[in-house]
Amino acid sequence: MVFSWRKRKPRNGDKKVHHMELEIPRHFICPIALDLMKDPVTISSGMTYDRESIDKWLEDGNFTCPVTNQLLTSFDQIPNHSLRTMIQDWCVENRSHGVERIQTPRIPVSSAEVSEVLFSVTDSKRRLDRCDGLNSVHKIKKWGLESERNRRCIVANNAAGVLAAAFDAFASDSLEKNANVLEEILYVMNWMFPLAREAQLLLGSKPSLRCMVWFLKSNDISVKQNSINILKELTSCDQLYGEHLAAIDGVNGILFKFIKDPISPSITKASLMVIYHMVSSPNEKTKAELVEVGLVSLLLESIIESEKSYCERALGVIDKLCETKRGREFAYDDALTMPVLVKKMLRVSELATEYSVSAIWKLSKYEEKVLMEALQVGAFQKLLLLIQVGCSGETKEKATELLKLLNPYRPGLECIDSLDFKNIKRSF
């Protein structure tokens, strides 16, 4: 096979990059990837492949050798150290031609090794030995950082359930004393999504949720990020976790602050998702608290120039808050509400349009002047177009009802084609 590369240095000051060709020995080539092998392994058929390529072949459900089509008697992969050394030597010999030496690969972790460490985690949990527990979690963390294959092996051995049980136990014991091991457990569990039901139940316990809320107040941004990611995963899986989270003192204020004073886009988006799931529950107290701290106005201001995912999340929260009387009052009192909701219709996404229509529909039940204001910013034309282009059944029903409510007010009210959201004022 011919290997093409770019020579690093131009000749005689010439600025052009010269292409040259170098032939790779045939036995250095992976039969699957048709490229130089970095980690050659031999399977039961006697053929040698690059580990990454044969891993993918087997994971896709194949039970035969790619070259011989022979049924494999075992899925074991034996590292071909001799061939790897030959490939590395060849790379060194051709370094002057721009070939880089391949690194000696790390041996992938085995299920037996993972099971042994998980047993140690369980034992540390039973004895509440945070030092041994931390050492075991560090091993899992190290393996996970080495390769995606290691992560899959770790997850396949129910690491999430074992680690979640340890997290619940250490969190129930003492947050201050066990902070280090708890932080490390959250770190490794962030690449174990989606979480199995067993892990969800353990991380959704009151001690576990209190611990993650406590971590949200940490000075370490990575700890905040890992905690809010787990909370987002839990609340999106079951509404019950959102209700339990909402019952923890101070959580509403913390999440509100993440949106008001952003420290990272990912934390802000995750916080919005957590809030959305919290206000989706029947718990009116949570909605009331978030309304009173000014969340409606904050979200309206933040979504004017926001990107798609943030806009969808924010509109979803506004729609949920408009289910309450106080939420509608705060929304109506903000001059940005109707212009923003109407403008986001048919501009962001189907989901954003559904939330916008739903919020306008809820506000229209509150005050007659809402309809007049909606007309002034072009709601009638947007709703008519929405029905024409098509939308979901529930959204279509709301849009149709809004058109009927708006129609009597149309004479004498003109649509405002363009609006400066920063300086907008009501005409009444």
C-alpha cells in the first residue's frame, strides 16, 4: 500500500509543500481500516487487526473473521507485541520523511479487573472507608480517561449502580468528611449516561440530592458542572426527582443565580432544564418562588438574542410559569413578554413555537389588553401562517382559538413591523 504525506520542510526556501509517497509494508496494514495499525491484536482465526477496528466489527454484531469469514471460537484479542515493535521501528526509520512513531498502547481493562475494583468500592461503602473508596474510584477514573473502550467495559459491569450506592452511603454519612470521594464519583458517573433505574433511585435519594445541591455552591466549576449534569439527567428521567429536588432549601436561588450570573454556557443550559422539570410538577410552591425572584423577566431579556437550545428551554419555563396567576401577572407586567413571544414563533424551532403559542394562549385568559398588544406586534399574521404551514394538534387548537379571540380587535390596530426590544414601551 502507498502512504501519502506532506514533507515538513520545503526545499531550498521553496514555500510549496512537496507531496511524496512511501510504501507501508503490507503486514503493517489493518485489513479492515486499510491503514497503519497502531495497536495490532490477533484473534482466534489467527488474523491480526488494529484493535479499534476489530472492536467495532465485533460490536456491530459480527461473529466471524472479516478476512477468512471463519466463525470465531473466542472474542479474545491477543496483543501482537512483535508486530507492534516492528511497526514502531519502521516509523522511527522513516521519521525524516514525516512519519510519526506510534505510541505503545495501553492494555484495555478487562471485565475481571473492573469487577474487582467495583467489589472494593462496595466494601469501602460498607465500611464507610473514604480513603479506600477514593483509591478505587481513582482507578475507574484512570481507566475511563484512557479509552472509550474502557468506558464501555466499565459501564457494562454495572459500575453506575455500584458507584451510585457508594455515593448515597457516603452522602448519608457526612458531606464535609467525604467530599473528595463524592466529587470523584460524580466525575466518573458523568460519562455513564443514560443511568440505569437502580442508579437513578440511589442518586435520587434525599441525601444524594442534598449533596449535589451542596456541590452547586462549590468554588470549583467542574464540581458544579458534574452535579448539575446529574441533576439534569435525573429530573429528565422522572418528574418525582424534580419534586424531591424542589423540596431542598435554597435550590431555587442557586439555579436562578446560574442563569442571572452565568459562569458557563453548559451550566446555564443544564440549570434551565432542571428548572423546567421542576416547574413541570404539580408543586405550585416552586413556581411561585421562581416567579417572585424575577425569573420571568430574566428569561425574557436573555432570550432576545439567544441561540436555539437556550431559547427553547427558556420559553418552556416561561410557558410553565404562566400556568399560575402570579406567573401571568409578572409576564403581563413586563413590556417584553408579547413582542418576544410573537417574534420567536416560526423563527427558532417547532418546539419554541409551541411554547410561545401556549404562553400567549394562557395570557389571553388573563387580560383583554393582552389580545390588543398581541395584535400590535403581529400575532394574528403569525398564527394564521402557523396554521397554514402546519403544527401539532394541541398547538393548532390553541392557535385557532387565539385567532377567534383576536379577530374582533383587528379594526383600528396596526401591526408593528419591527421592534427595538431594548427600549420598547406600551402604547396603553
